[in-house]
Amino acid sequence: MTEALRIGIAGLGTVGAGVVKILAARADHLAAACGRPIELVAVSARDKKKDRGIDLGGVRWEDDPMALASADDIDLVVELIGGSEGIARELLEAALKAGKHVVTANKALVAHHGTALARLAEAANVALNYEAAVAGGIPIVKAMREALAGNEIRSIHGILNGTCNYILTEMETTGRDFADVLKDAQDLGYAEADPTFDVGGIDAAHKLAILASLAFGTEVDFANVHIEGIEKISATDIAFAREFGFKVKLLAIAEKGDGGIVQRVHPALVPEGTPLAAVSGVYNAVAVDGDRVGHLVLEGRGAGEGPTASAVLSDLVDIARGLVVPPFIVPAAKLKAPAKPLMDAHKSSFYLRLRAVDRAGSMAEITRALAQASVSIERIVQRGEKGGRGDGSGRLPVVFITHETDESTMARARAHLAEHEDVAGTPLVIRIEDGELR
């Protein structure tokens, strides 16, 4: 058996502690699987005295995580600090420049600086692995790098944020609105005190930018991801969706179009009976469409100690076995420049909900306005939110399902309706997805 792979871990939160537990519990199995032991040499975290339920006997404590990057007795640095800037970025850059392998669960850092970090890793001939940064325990990065390398990827559709999926599932199951279910998610630890990154779609967008680079051989391009969150989705929308045969999901989608690549994160109506519609609670799923394999769906827990720590160990095992590959499949020098955003040209059908003035002729005026905006209507439903005539405000909720149209046309129609005298407020628009979800 060859010499041990000596590692240092920066960050001993839920995931870091989980990694330490697996290294201890599975030490013999890992050594046999890798042909060499994986040895935890040093750790660094904010509070040395905190009880994390792990045994750090014989492990060196470093008050400064940067010491891990320069230590002669460390071959690999595991970064579990988080954040796209600051000490996390400094540590990764220093470790790579020092010729050390890096494993990270930091999706924000990879989404913002992945291409630059890949160049550093390749220049030093070391690994930059980040399986734990995308979809927790689902081995989607490994699948893209290896199992699907013989495919031309046409699209990726993902449910990549467990917090949002939990909230939408609970809203559907209980009939409660967003704010109430969000509070429950926070109480259960599924959502942060400041949930903006999750419910605003940013977390899912970080992960999508990484997957798009792997799928299409482009530089990581978070800046051009179209992002919408779930904050405006109501129980009324979920009830209407069910009536139409859909469920509401926050989808992360990357796909090739005629003019390039579209990256988008937004709520969507997903047909019941499709694999992504069945993903509930805190689970994540990724559906990949390849020209050889066809449709492939992977589902599992997207966060938490066990799934994320498991993904970190997957990366450690690859490196211990001597597997060092370009971080984004294609060498960084050959990654294509970021695609220009093509969201305006994207086409779909739309769910459009608005509040109409309760007076004779208002519906005729609204439908005329949509026709003038070149939006064709497939279906109209008008009723009170709780099954009655209205909500006492003199406004009636009305839902339109449109025929397929492009984003720019729908945006103009929505803006026009927001100023229309027969419409109260700005209408809610949700895209309808069905093509590659089957």
C-alpha cells in the first residue's frame, strides 16, 4: 500500500464534522478502496472549544486556515468554509498555487471563480473537485465528467434547491401560503434566518452555472443566468396549477438553442406524471438529455451532513486513486467564452394570473389587450381565491394559459397589463415546461 493521502479540512460545520465522522468510521474500507489510507492531518475552524461530536485526537489544529495551504505535511485541502470571496477564495488559490489538491463544497465560489481556479489547478497538475457543490449526495458532477462524456448534452433540467422544493411541496399539501411555510422551514432548519439565496433562486443558479459549464464546455457563466425566485407564488397559483394538471417547481434549466445557450432559474408549471413533478420535500433531482443516453434522471437528498459529506468523500477517493482531470472536463484554455444571454428569444406557454376589476366589460378589455400584444390565449379561468366570487376588494383573480410565445412578447404584454385600468397591480407570470421533462 502506498503512502497516505494527507488532508487538511477548513471548516467544521455540519458538513465538515460529517466528513471527519466518515473518515473515522470507514477508514479501513477507504484504504482498501483507494489502495492507500486517507489521513486527516489538520483542521481549522472558528471555535476550537465547540463540541462537534467528533474525535480530533491526534489531529493538528490550525487557528489560521491559510496554514493548511502552506503545510508540508498536507497533500490536499478540503474547503468547507463557504462564500464566494474572502478567506475561502484565498485558501483555494493559495493551495492550488502550492501544488495541493483541492476539494470544495462551495458552489458560490465555483460559480463565480471556477474558470480561474481551474486554470490554477491545471497549471499545477492537481485536482479541483467539487461534487459536493451541486445537488448534495447526487453524483451529477462525476456523471457529467465520466459516465456521460460520450454524449452531446442537449439540456439539463434540475430541482437544485431543497428549501424551495420543501416550501412548494408543503404549500401544495397544506394549502398554506408562502410566508407561513417559510417560517416552518426556518424552524425545521431547512431555511436560513435570511433565506434570500434559497427562495430568491440564487443558490440554484450557482449550481446551474456549474452544470452548464460541464454540459456545454463553456466558461462558468453565473453572470448570465436568468434568475427568479418563488417569493410571489401563492397557494392560489398552486391550486390553479393542480386544476390544469401541473405542479409548481423551482426549475434550473440549461439548454442549447439555435443561437447559443440559455441558463435560467425560475418557478415553472411541470406536468404531473413527469419525473421532476414527483420530486417532493427537500429532495433534489437532475434530468439530463444526451444524444446517446437519451433522458436520464438522478434524484436524492440535496443537502445535509450525510449526503454532502458523502459527496466530499467521493472526491477524496478519486484523488487518492490518482484521478486528476480538468475540473470542467475540457481544459480551461479550451473552454468556450460565455454565451450571450438569449432569454428574450426563449419560447414557452405561460400561466398568467392577474386581478381584474369586477365590472362589465373588463374581461373583454383585458383579452383585447393581450391580443394587441400578440399573446394568444388557450384557456381562461375566473373565480375567487377560496372558491367564491372574489376577495371583497372588487378584484377577481383571473388566470390565462397562453399558447407558445417568446419571452420578450410576454414581458411587453405583462408590462402593458400592469398599466391597464382594468387590472390591479402587476400580473404574475409563470412559465410552463413540458418538453424535456418527460
